[in-house]
Amino acid sequence: MTADNPRNRLDDDDYPAYTMGRAAEILGTTPAFLRAIGEARLITPLRSEGGHRRYSRYQLRIAARARELVDQGTSVEAACRIVILEDQLEEARRINEELRRHATEPRPKVDA
């Protein structure tokens, strides 16, 4: 299989495979919700050649987390901010773990 083969995209979490209607159906929400979280800049869908919004699996996971918060009574704007902060915290934890691993690795001795 070549890199251009569409089957290679099946495992790509960032590939914009879902239309707005299908994404809303998967999430059990409305296209208006997806537009609202887009306006709040939580996710930015890619656009098809015809200008239609297309969503990736990664974006759907983020949208699902925002929907959980909204379903619990959080406003859309606050839910988006919470999800952004959660994502930033997870990234900071990942970086800290990586730095800890490097700090505990033995360093090669340098002869003087």
C-alpha cells in the first residue's frame, strides 16, 4: 500500500472523515452544537472542497467531552474552556514525564 492509498487513512485520528451531520449523529447532538464549539474555538473542522465542515475522530473525542460537561449543566463556553485546560494539563504531564525519564537516564562519561 502506498501513502496515497485511502485505506492508510483509516487509522489516522486526524483525518477529517466525518461530515457535520454524521459527527452530530455519532455524538448524539445537533449540528448547532458543533457550530457552537467551533465558534468557541474548541475545534476547527477542516473544509471539504465544497466548503462543508469535516471532523476527525480526535475532534469528535474532544466534542464528546464538551458535550458531557454541557449535559451536566455547564455552559458551552465554559465547557470549551475546561476541555482546553484539561488538554493543556495532559500535555504538561506528558512533557514532565518525558523530562523525568531523561533526567534519570545515565549520562555518558566525558574524558577530560
